[in-house]
Amino acid sequence: MALRGITVVELGGLAPVPFCGMVLADFGAHVVRVDRPGTRSDPSGLARGKRSLAVDLKRPRGAAVLRRLCAQADVLLEPFRPGVMERLQLGPEILQKKNPRLIYGRLSGFGQSGRFSKAAGHDINYLALSGVLSRIGRSGENPYAPLNLLADFGGGGLMCTMGIIMALFERTRSGKGQVIDASMVEGTAYLSSFLWKTQEAGLWDQPRGQNVLDGGAPFYTTYRTADGGFMAVGALEPQFYELLIKGLGLKSDELPNQMSIKDWPEMKKKFADIFAKKTKAEWCQIFDGTDACVTPVLTFEEVIHHGHNKDRGSFITDTEQRVSPRPAPLLSNTPALPSTKRDPFVGEHTEQILKELGFSQKEIIQLKLDNIVEIHKLSVNL
């Protein structure tokens, strides 16, 4: 795989960092997740392909274990607020002095500097401070966050992954690692570059929820069907809009111009009334195979059975029969081969990893007795 031979140390955290680590693991990196002793599972559920080392980093001997691990690693990925790693004697100055090739990934909500840098926050707060949240929502309603996808995973986890890949590539030239300051606020704002760059194009002149791409247009929104399902309509271009009108059984010469904004509310009502007369399956029969840009809104239960997704093998099933999306993008020569094994238990690989680092069995036992590390072995029922 593309990242074969790359070793990543991921400090346990909430969703964004585990996602970043999982992407790296999916594409071949050896990822060691460093967990806090006393827990039994990764709450994010994003531990695929990783091994777990449980060690108390607040204890000097625990921090020493991590320093030893990072001395041999390519990437460290940490989720804490600024200053936490420095207080543990695990900051980039210390770790990169021992291992100049180490890439030190710091993924946080507000970044490593600035007046909010040490403040608590979650996806919705980062989304709000990025400016993007102000643009999302129905007309006349409060802004709303589209789940916790944009800041946590788009502007956070995925942007940090890209930073790590770029740093790995740059290291092939310089031989040196670097620090990655990945702010979820800035990552989300960067994702919204299209919104900033098109402000003079007339796409966002109307209030929130009344523009072409934010649910205001009748040809770019969703409609409820007779069976309680939904269809997504994205017929932006005139030729696609014409096919939408045809599929709905209407005639263009009897309707207002597509871009007549004053007529959009009435057109949305007309389209809604028509969509409500047929089931989702019936609308699929009408629009499948056309360029009307009309597709069913699939539930998680439906998406794995959809013909297109089955054609491409877009979803995978692990040994516990849990379904999840296949890693993307699909590389032609070195595609991701995600693990199908169950997620590791906290501390499941502690002993194995410590032995790889050169700790003797006596040292490992003492670390365990002193509650510096935690070893969790599976019990076998015969």
C-alpha cells in the first residue's frame, strides 16, 4: 500500500484524530494508538487497523515510554490543547531533537496560537468561527450544523491527513520532519474557499436559504415522496433542468424562467406537490438513466444495496458483520486494503509493542505493577 513502512503514533482522542489515524492505517501505515489506562474501548469507533498501547503519560516513566516509541516513529498525531504536550515533556522540541525526521501533527479546534487556542469547543463552535455556519440553514430559520462532519472530519481529520502526507513527501527532499498546526476552524474555512471566491458572482446575494445552492432554488433541493422517502434534485444547468421538467410531466413553455428568483417559492410548492404523488422507487424508475440530476436520498440501510455502490464495492464488511465505507480514493496501483478484523481493545498490544521497543519482560512486569502501563489480554473460553 502507499504508506507501507510508515509508523504513526496516535494519541487517543475524540473523532477527528482517530479518523486521521484510520485513514493512514487504511492506506498501509502501521498505527499505534496510545490510550489512557482504565478505559476499555475507543468511543469514536475509528480504530480500524490499529494496535493499542495503554500507558499513563502523566507519569514520568509513562512519558519516557512514549519518547522511546517516537524515537522510532515517522509521525506523531496528538489531539490536545496547546501546552499539554509540553507540560508532559513531550513537545516537538524534545521529540524532534531525538528524532529529527519525526512529523509532529497537532490537530486542535482553534490552532496552536490565538486568543481561543486554549478554549474548549466542538465541531459546531469551529464551524461557527469559520464563518461557514452562517451560510447553512433554511430561510427564516437558525443556522444549523450538518452533523459534525465539516469541522471534525473535513476541516479537521482529513485536512490534517493531507498535511501529514505533504510533510512525508517533503521529508524525502530535506530528510527532516516538521510540525503541522491543523486548526479545525481554518481547515473548515479553507474548505469554503469556493464560497469566498464566488461572492461577486451573484450566487449568494440573497439571504441564507434563498440562493441557488443553499436550498432556495426549486431545482436544487430535496422533496418528499408518497412513501415518506426523499428525492434529491440538482438540475442546475438548463439542459438538465429541461429533463427534470419533462420527468415531472410539466412543460417549460408553461412555466416561469428557471432563474426567476421571485417565482422560486411557488415553483418549489408545485414540484413538492408532484413529487408527493409517487413513491421513491417510482421516481427512480422515471429518472434513472437520465441526466436530470435526480437521485434517491438513500438511508444507511439502503445505500449498501444500491446497484451503483454494489458495482464498485463501495462498502466493506468486517469479521463482526459491521458495514462501513471503503477507503477513498481508489488508487490504481496501491489501493487501500483496510483491515477487516475487530477493533483492538485498549492495551491489547501493550506487551507486544514494549517488547518491540526493547523492554525486557522484567521491565514490562514492573511497569504493569507500578500502573504505568496496562496490559489487556483476551481470555479464551475452552
